[in-house]
Amino acid sequence: TTTHIGIHHTASASEFFSPTWAECAANVKATQAYHMYTRGWCDLGYNYMVCVHGDIFEGRSGGDDVSGAHDGSNCGSMGIALMGYFHHPHHQIPSTTMLTAMLELAAWKCDQQSIDPHGSEPYSGYGASMENVYGHRDVSNTACPGDNIYALLPSIRDEIAALIESDIVIFD
């Protein structure tokens, strides 16, 4: 059961400049290969990845209710990675379409699992309470999801809540 949404970035500046869906898909496969063959994981760590064009890619096989390897805690969370490098030295700014896709994906899961995007609940993998929509750095010693995404977390929570409140079914 998913109780939390972890927001990440891939820390790959070149992925942000992918001009086509095919190149974004190739970047997802490259991240999967890195996670599997360099890190020794069984699959890609993130449940989903979102490219600059707003395309959503399933990461870890099985999608949203499969434990990922995205924050060191993982159990009970769904990891969404924005493809790019959103802090020093690149300071990329997420595109509107990228953020919209991530918001719709997170709102779908929050609505499906009755997760309050403004709430804070026990996060079983972390072993303590954590905001239900959190940045990777909240649970691990990392700069992820980057300063330019982390600063948006309050508005991300607000926008997820607004999507849920609007009763628009985004995914079925």
C-alpha cells in the first residue's frame, strides 16, 4: 500500500534536453541499466520517471504499488523522478508540462490511496512520521530533488490537493 509520494530528480543534465520521446525513453533505459548493472538492483529504482515533455514512463516493473529503491526507505512510498538536474551546478528549471504530468500522477495516487498531500503520517520504511509528499532529501543525505524542485514542494502539495478536490479523474 502506498502511503507516501517521494519526489526525485535524476541528476542528469543531458536528460533535460532530450528533444524527442524516443530519446527520453532511451534515457529511462540507460537509468535502468545503471541501477541494475552498476548499483546491483533488480530493476530501476523509481516507480515512475517524467521527462521535460511531460511523458510519464513506468520505472520499476509493476509501477506504483511495487517497492522501489528510490530513497533508502522505500516501503510504502511511490518514487517519481523528474528527468534533469535541478540544483547546482546546472540549476535547470522544470518545464510546465513536466510539472503538470508529475502533479497529475501524484494526484491520481493520492486520490486512489486516500493520501492527504498536506498531511504527515508514519512512513514505515523511514521509521518515523514524514510529510506524505516529500522530497528525497527529507529522508536521505542527498541534495535530491534539487533546490529548484524542493522549493516547489509546498505549491506541489497545494496543486495535488486542488486536482483531487476538482474531482477530475486523471488516470483510471
